[in-house]
Amino acid sequence: MTAVRRPLLCQFTMRKFLALLLSLTTLVATQVHAQKFPNLALTPPMGWNSWNKFAGNINEDLIRQTADAMATNGMRDAGYVYIVVDDCWEAMQRDKLGNIVADPKKFPSGMKALGDYLHAKGFQFGIHNCAGTKTCAGYPGGRGHEFQDALTYASWGVDFLKYDWCEHGTANSEV
């Protein structure tokens, strides 16, 4: 009997297909385990935001009481670890150097002290600002102060920034 010979093109195509299949399998296997920052965002950011219940009627005591309640009632241990102080925490104007500052009447101990308190309770400290010149409630926004504000937030121990898009003028968020 004579052996059946496959055309050279068919043999080449099968080899090429198998090589491609092996390459894709290797690529998929490495992509599944590739993560730039290990343990980053294993869950969605879960927590509490002051705006949802209190809008602008917030102060240091309210935030501390909320943290105490969440630590006691089990919410923190269930993964609700972010406490975000939303709009209206700021003073109505920046200081003489252009730094964003907390309203001294609402937050007499300052934001660093509040952040330290939240961290000591096992929470992540979140804060709000805006990409525009003013926040949605009319407080100083971050436009033109982004780097300066980032340094300030870092010095306060802020872990999470909620950044709204109000009073942005002609700026386009898609650019």
C-alpha cells in the first residue's frame, strides 16, 4: 500500500495552527495571573458617604460618631471600610498660599486629626473635591490646584478622593 501524503500546505497550516494555539494558551495563562499591584481593589470600595444622608450638614462630631457606630455594628468588619467626607467640609476660601483648608467651625481639630481617628478605628479616610473652580455646593474646587491639593490630602492621610465635575467651565472631561 502506498502511504497517503498530505499536501505540504495542509501540514504547514496544521503546524501553524498548533503553534498559535499554544501561544494563545500561554498568553491567556499569564494574563489571568498578571496584576500590576497585588491585592489592589479585591472588592469595590465599600463604605459610607456623608452626602447620602446629611448633604452639607456635616461636622467632625458627626463623622466620628458615624465611624464609632460602623465599628460597633459590624459594618467595618463586613468590609465597609471607607468613610468619605463629602462636599461642604471646606472653608469658603483657600488660605493665603492657596491651600485648601477645612472649615474651622465644622472641623475644629482639622482633617489630619480626623483622618488619624478614622485610621485608628480601622477605616480608610475619604474626602471630596471637584475638578472645577468650585464644588457643586460652592466651596473651593481643585481646578488649578490639583498638585497642591494632592500634597495636602496626602499630608492628612487621605486614602480615597471623590472628585466631582461641577463648575468646570469649558473644560472637557473627554480630553
